[in-house]
Amino acid sequence: MELQERVINQFHEHMGCAAYSAEHLPQDIAIAAQMLHQCFIQEGKILICGNGANAANGHHFSAALLSRFKQERPSLPAFNLAADSTTMNAIIRDSSFQDVFAKQITALGQQGDIVIVMSEQGNCGNLIQAIQAAHNRDMQVISITGQSGGDMATILDPGDVAIRIPSDNNVNILQLQLVTIHCLCDLIDFQLFGSNE
């Protein structure tokens, strides 16, 4: 019975955080979706950065854009910069872990592209350098973090968007980061291709 109660508590904690997020995040998610829509119609691309479980969520996001979300539609240009382990290892060997995303953004990013950075606490040095590299290339940034936004929040430009999931619990943040990604995919598809419902 104790194990079942722990499972129930996990669901209740998630549902509480999800309900609170539903009240506080729609405006920021909608603004981010409008930015992404503009990027795609102007033939820009999305570069996604994250470490660990955030990188896994980034894989899911880029796959949903490149392949499909709910409906068949043309592929959208999105790249998870954590996906190429050979490139990442070369940068780490020749430079440092802090440069692992910034070097890729500097090489691949162009004005009009968007960088998406995902982190539970928002304090990873390589993501901070990724934001700085994006700004140096006149690229907008969308951050998806926990509620404080961490150090990343302090360097965002006025044209950037911060989606801050209202939790300090890493597990809740990662779960709702995935819900946020699904919302963005749905809004992108709706704006570009209309409703399939």
C-alpha cells in the first residue's frame, strides 16, 4: 500500500503543478509560438540546446518538428545541438564543455533563426554561452526553465521569451517542459497549416 500511495502522490504533485502552469504560462507559450511561426515563414531554423534530460526533451522537440506532431505536414528545420556526439566531443576536447553549444550556434546560426535553451535551474555555463552566441548573431532566444530562470534569465534580451515553469522540482520541470514542447508544436502546426480537427 505504501508504494501505491507514493505513486498517487507523484500524480497529485504533477497535476497540481500542471494546473498552476495552465494559469500562468499560456501567454508566454503563445508569444514563443508566434516567434517560431515567424521564423519558419521567413525560412529560418530552430537550434535547440540542453544538457542531460533536457537534451532528451530537445531530441523529442526537434523530431516532432522535422517529422510530424499530430498531422502530416512538411518538415520544419529544427536541430538539436546535443544530438551530434562526435561534434560535441571534438569541441570538448579542443576547447571546453562551456563552448559545446556556442561554437555550433556561431557556425550554423544566422539572423532570423531562433535558439531554444532548456534547463531546469537555468545556471549551466554552456547554455549561458549559447545565449550570448545567439545574441552575437542577432538571433532571438526562447528559454524553458524552472520558475526562477536562474542566471539565464539575467542575460535575456527584451526580444527574447522566458517560459518559466512554476516549480523548483526538477522532475516536475522536466515533465512540464515536455507539455510545453507539445503546446508549441500544436500552435506551430495550427498557425502554419490550420487545424486538422
